[in-house]
Amino acid sequence: MRSEKILEMLNEQLNRELFSAYFYTAMEAYFASQNLDGFANFFMVQTKEELDHARLIFDYINKIGGRVILKELKQPKIDYSSPTEVFELALSHERFITSSIHEIAKAALEEKDLTTHNFLQWFINEQAEEEETMDKILRKLKFIKEDPSGLLFLDKELSTRVYTPPSILQEN
Ligand SMILES: [Fe+2]
Ligand SMILES: [Fe+2]
């Protein structure tokens, strides 16, 4: 059974995923302006993934007969003091998104909406990966203490990240 409460929460989550894409696009722009193209590539791929998350929720709302309501996107932060600050913000944003998805999953259980609860399992797993990815890079940045040669090495590593659409999206 779907409820208005769950639909409202899903619409809010759709907005949060779209904002995530916006948030990471601002980070891509920052790194591009610093000539750290590998870091910029990392956030370009991240943005595409966030748009996939938004698409999955968009499609799901429609599938269950709900109405997608697009809300306002606030301006993301555009200036950062260092790459470390960027990844600190990215990690705390992902933690916020994880708790937001957990809240919907809990509400879905309370409302006995097992279909939505099941739909959210993919997102719960995805969030664990997203947090791990951001945390790993943040730890590396702290380890190299933003030493220029270390930064360039990490930039090269991040330039290899490629976008692959999630299999769940290909199935639809
Ligand atoms: Fe996401
Ligand atoms: Fe994310």
C-alpha cells in the first residue's frame, strides 16, 4: 500500500538526489578551475550517478501511480578552501543522504508499504558504497597532507573513474 506520506518523502528524496547532482557539479567546476582534471572527472561521474538515482525515484513514483513534484534547488557551495574540504563536505552530504533514505525505509515499514521498502534496498546498499568511496579519498588526502606530488598522483588515479549506468536502470 502506498501512502501520501511515503509519496511526499519520495518526492523530497528526488529533490535531494537532484541537489546532489548540482552539489557535485559545483565540485567538478571547482576542480576544473584548479586544473585538477582527474578530481573534476571523479565529480562528473558522481553527478551522473546522482542523476541515475533521481531517475530511479522519478520512475518509481510514476510506477506506483504517484505524482512527481519538482521543487526548488538551492545554490550549492561554489568555493572551497582545499580538496580536503571538498571531500569532507561530500562525505557528510552522503551521510545525510543515507539517513534520509533510512528514514523513508523505516516509514515504509511502519506504513506496511513493503514494495517501497524493497525498492529502497538498492539505495541502502548504494549509500554504503558512496560513503566508503568518499571516505577512502578523504583518508588519502589526509595521508598525503595535500603535498603537491601526492595530489597529482591522486588526480591521476581519479582520472580513471568511468561512468557505468547501474544494472537496475538497464533492467527497466
Ligand atoms: Fe544519490
Ligand atoms: Fe550520492
